Amino acid sequence: MPLELIELAKLLGGIIALIIPGYLWSFMFSKHLTKSERLIFGFIVTMGALTVGSFTLNIVIGQPITQNLILFLYLIYSIPIYILYGLSIARFGFTKPNFTYVKKPHTFLLLVILGFAGIMMFLPHLVNSHYLPFHVDEWIHWAHTQSVIMYHGTSFVNPFWGSGTAAPTEIGFQLTNSVLHWMTTANLNTIFVFMPAIIGIMLSLSAYNIGQRSPRKYGLEAAFLISFIPTTIRYLGPSFWVAITLGLLILLFVIWLATHQSIQETFFTMAFLWYLFLIHPPTAVAGIIIIGIYTIFLVTEKQFKIATLQAFFLVIPLLVIYYFTSRWDINIEQFLSATYGDQFELQFSRIWVSFEHLGIITWILFILGTYFSFTRGKAMHRTLSISGIGFIIIIGLYDHLNYGVPIIYERTFMYLFLIVTLIAGFALAELRTTIATLSEHPWLTKKLNKHKKLFPKLQYLVPLIVIIILLTTSVPAHINIPYYTQLNEQDYETALWLKKNLPAARDNNHSYDRVAIDPFKAAPFSAVSGLYIAFSSMHPLLRQSQTDKITEFLKNHCNDTSFLNKYKISVIYAPSCNNSDLTKVYTNVYLY
């Protein structure tokens, strides 16, 4: 089995080690954060420091990105705060931890919700009993992560066909995976299978933190509803370990930062928008839209100083990206061209949203929450509502007028779902409070005097109804979402065997570096084994229109040696080969 509990324990232990120094640094940011806020702060700030730090050193001075560099950066980042923490203990003594909050019903409900969120994000693996990555984009990130680890840089030889240079636009995500691998020592499969569930818990906790920052506290509602953000093979989602999954978490962190309305918050917003851009550029665009709208609302509330600083710091990442980098030139030019009216066609079909995934009741609450945000809410509530409407407009403009960039259109669904759950949570809290207020009305108190003990409990009726509806309709809808699998367990084990054993068989006359394989499996098999491919019918596409040639070759038991010579193939993965020029070295593996 590719699923190993020891590897999972290593991953969790390493994540805790990453959180601790950031948790302590959070006291320098603010002395008024809750423990849940410090946990999220600890993870994201530490990952940001290691990822952005290694990227900057590599780009500016050409410093190779290695495990030693990451450990060195971790020590530089961690030691000062440990020293400060030690001095604080020496001066003021050790503060005895207070765990009374654990006994509170509120804490119990939060823990249940976080567990539910983790299960919902892990649901595709549970339902399909498949403990390998699903989507081809996950396998591409796997291959690029492996290349970062192997070549110690942000640009490297294309890992799929062995020629040309790959400079991924989501390099921050591959660096994050490399940091996770080096800091936790967990293998890549453990990271790709379990990180979505871990991030799902963090997403839920981040939504809770944002909700609890509001005067009308809606943390529990938002934490629960965000668990229903769907994942499909068409527009991805948080159940896949892809760049947008981590991007959603950082986007929530940026929104949470903005609620503080302080000078250090504006600096942190700039820093983490840059980190977000390294991870996933379209999500950074969503972050800029949200923070830009929030800046406008701060002006309307006469928060001129913070609004000015926020607008200033908002521009800096854009200038850095535009003038001091070249990796994203094509993407920026496409985005600017689309803004001026140039049209770009989708490679795939249009997206049709199933409202059952988030729940029809959630969408109704979003509409109601948009109303509440302008009648009862503050700047951030209005910002989120306008952002949600803005994302709907972005989707509609591309859907009906072909105005915009395909990747922005496709990923905007995730940002819309994120906003919908937050505003729906706010609406649910407002309804709960409204019912509680009505239950204290003198007329009702007089008419229903015999049942006055039930009045305080009436406020929980609406949330209970929403929970029942979602559990009985949306959870089955998630369970029935179809997924495809490219590799099975035997394929994966074979690829691992080749990666481990082929190097010993290579010499000056035998490269054993390119594989003949079912073109549907080519990309993930290449990602795990490190072998190059000759044909692929899934992204990244290679000789897609000629895949019948390799299919015919494998079907005919690999008896055409000239085919191997023509495409420089020296490794064959097939059920049966009948060719005297081939030597069987492992189950279904032949060498030429």
C-alpha cells in the first residue's frame, strides 16, 4: 500500500515543528490573538519565510535550493524567537497553560467541525479507496517538485521529455512541497494525499478566525459551511493537492490580516500577496481585487491613513512582478490583452455548477447575507459581498461575452465558493441573533409565558435545520462526484522500483531514460519514476495525435524494435512483450 501511517506521523510532526516558531512570532505581531489565530499564523508565516526566502536567494544570487539551505533558513528564522521566548521566561517566569476553554461547548463544536472539514476534503480518497493523487495537475506538481529537489533551482530540464527548460509559474507551490518534504522527511505521496485534509482543517479554522473577528461572531457557521467547497476534475478544488488549494488558505489569511486595520497589517498584506503570487497567480489577482475593494470601503468609513497605506502596499507586489521578473511575462501580457478586448478560447468545455455541492440553502443564505452586510455589517462584510458579486460578473463576462482570461474564469469559481460560505455564515449568525432578539419581545413573552424557557433555544433552530439539510443533500452530492485515476497501486510500486533500481543499470551505452507506456498513464508514471516519455494523451500532451502508434506497439507485444529506435525508447512497461531484443527485469518491465 502506498499509504503508510509512519509517513503520516512524520508529516504531522514536521508541520508542528513548522508551526511552533511562527506561533511564537505571532506575539510580536499582536498580543491579542487567539490560540486558533496563532496556529494559522504560525504555519503560514513559517512556510512563507522559507519559500519566499529560498526563491529570493536563488533568483538574486543564484543560491542552490537544497535541504541544507532550508534548514539554515529555518534556524535563522527560529533561533531569535526562541531566545526572546527564553528571556521572557527568565524575566517573568513560565505562564501556566490555561486549558479551561477545552471544556466549553463552543470549543467542542469547533473541534467537531474541524474534524468534519478534514473528512470532507479527504472524502474522494475514502469513497474511492484510492490513496494516490487523482488529477493530472497533481502529478505535474509532483514532477516539478521532484525536479526542484533534484536540480536545486526554480528552473530545470523539462521532467517529462528531457529537453527544454521548465520554469513553472506556480513555482512557489513546488517550493512549498520541497520544504514540506525536507522539513518533515515524509515522501511525496503522503504529502499529496494528506495535505488536502490538513489544509481543509486549516481552511475551516481560518474561516472561524475571520468570523470571530466580526462584531457579529459567525466563526462556527463559517467554519462549517466552508467544508462544502467542492472539488471536481473540471475546476479543481481543495480535495486535490494543487496550487489553488494552498492559495485559498493564504487568501483567507490575507482577508484575516485586513481585519486588523493596522500599519503592520498593511505590510504583511503586501508580503503575503507576493507569497500568494508565487504559489498561484490567479489567486493573487483575487486577493488584490478583495483588498482593493476593502481599501475603498475603508475610505468610506474615514479610515484614511490605513486605506492610503494599504493602497500603497497593494501596488508594490504588482510593480515587482511587472518590472523585476520575467517568468510570468506571457501570463501578464495575456491578462493585459484580455483587458483590452482580445479573446482567448477555452481548451475545455464551459463550467456548469451544481448548486447541491455547496447546498441551495447556502446560496440562499449568501443572498440574504449580502443584504445583511449593507444593513448591519462593517467594511469587511461589504467587501466580501461586493467581491462575491464581482466574481459572478467575471464568470458571466467570460461565459457570455468571452471577455477575460480562461484560467481566471476557471479558478474564479473557487473564490466565489469561498466568499459564498463566509457571507452565508454571517447571514446564519444574523438570523440566529434575530430570532434570539424576537424571543425576548414583550408581546411574545406575554403570549407564550408557559414556554419562556424554550425562548433562548429557538435561536439554534435555524442552524440545526441548515445542518440537517446540508448533511442529507450536500454530503451525498460530494460522495457522487466522479473522479478518474491514472495509476493504480501496482503502477505506482513499479514506478518507485524503477526510480530506485534503474540508476545502477545505466552506463555509457544504456541510458534507460525513456519509457513506452499507455499514453493515459504516461505523465504520472514519469512523475514517480523520473523517466521521460514519448507519447502522452493527458497533460502535458506529447504527440497526442499519434498516440495510436504506441498503443499499437504495446498491443502487438512490443515486437517492433525499429519503433524503439525511432523514439529513443529503452524502457517498456507493458503486460506482455515478445521481442528477443528485450530483457524482462521486473513485473511488466522490459529493458531494450
